[in-house]
Amino acid sequence: MEFHTLIISFLVLMVIVLVPLIFILRRTLVSSTEGAVKRLNDEIAKTGEKQRELNKKLQEADEELAKRRAEAKELADKMRIEAEQDTKKEREEIIGEARKEGEEIIAKAQISAEKLKVELEKEMDKKAVIFASDLLTKVLSEKAKGALDNLLIAEYLDKLKGIDMSNISPDVKEVEVISLTPLDDSTKKTISSIIESKIKRTLSIKETINKGLGGGLMLKFGSMALDGSLQFIIREEAMKVQQSIESTA
């Protein structure tokens, strides 16, 4: 009987102790669970806010990237246009320089061609005169050549009387008389007389024989020459004919 009473008392005591303890534990657990749920909700809310901020930053980053890409494209297009303009300008400068050099080359070539033409014409005229003079002296007999020579000398001395000799230098002391054949004393005396009447002084005569003259005379006063040779006459006539042809072309 006492044992049963003891057991019942123990059970009652256990109920008295456990019920408040269970209530306290339950309340604690519920409170802890609610706190945990609240904290979890807070964390979820914070995470959502952070996610929104992150999304906003990502959007801003995308917008900034798009802006940078647009700026980069604009800069690249600008640089390309400038490069194309520079290239076009350089190309035009190169073409201009090439054209200028080409024109200079053509101009120089034309000048060279004209000079060569003039030189060739002079050379051909010279050879033509020599050829004509040689041909004439070869065709004519010795008697005819002598008569032509005397005629040319007489005409030359006649023209010499009308020539102005005031520009002959006072330093000139000698006159070189160039002829086809040796001159007689009468001809040399006539030459001296004409010169003396012109320059009011006497010059010594140096006689030179030149078969290339073809006939006639040439007087040389230092660097100054008075040409009355057959070669000179043929050359003068050839130039007149050439000028006449060019003027009528």
C-alpha cells in the first residue's frame, strides 16, 4: 500500500514538474522557431534587397558597357575617317608630286630635245656649209676658183670700207688676215690702208692660209672677226633660206 502511494506521489510530482517544464520548453522552442523564421525572413529580405541592388548594378554596368562600346565605335569611326582622309590627302600629295616630277621630266626632256635639235641643226648646217664649199671648189677649175676668190676678196674689201671699226680694242696691235691663197702686196696694202683710215693707227698684218675658207677673206682683231669667206656666205644664205621656210610653214 505504501509502495503504491509512493509511486502515485512520484507520478504526481513528475506531472507537476514536467508539465511546466514542457510548457516552458514548448514556449522556448516556439519562440526560438519564430525568431529563426523571422531572422530567416529578414535574411531573405536582405538577400532580395542585395539581389535587387546587384541587378541594378549589373544593369548600370551593362548600360555603361554599352555606352563605352558606343564611344569606342564612335572613336574608331572617327579615327577611320581621319585615317581615310589622311590617306586620301597623302595619296593626292603623292600623285601631285608624281605629276609635278613627271611634268619636270617632260619639260627637261623637251628642253634637252630642243637643245639637241639646235645642236644637230648647227652641226648639220656646219657640215652642209663645208660640204657645199668643198663641192663648189671641187667642181670649179683652178682658174674658176681663182676668179671666184678674187671676186669675193674685191667685194669684201669694198664692204670693209663701210664697216664701223670703232669697237676694236686699243690693245690690238695686229690683224690676222686669213685667206685661201697667199695675198699679193697690193691687196695687203689696201687692207692696211682701210684699217688705218678707220682706227687712225697702223696694225701689223699676220697672214694665215686656210683652204677650208673656200675663198674670200676673214680679218681677226683679237677675239673680234670680220668674216667674208665663201663658207660664211654660204652659211648666211642657208640661214636665210631656213628662216624663210620656217616663216611660211
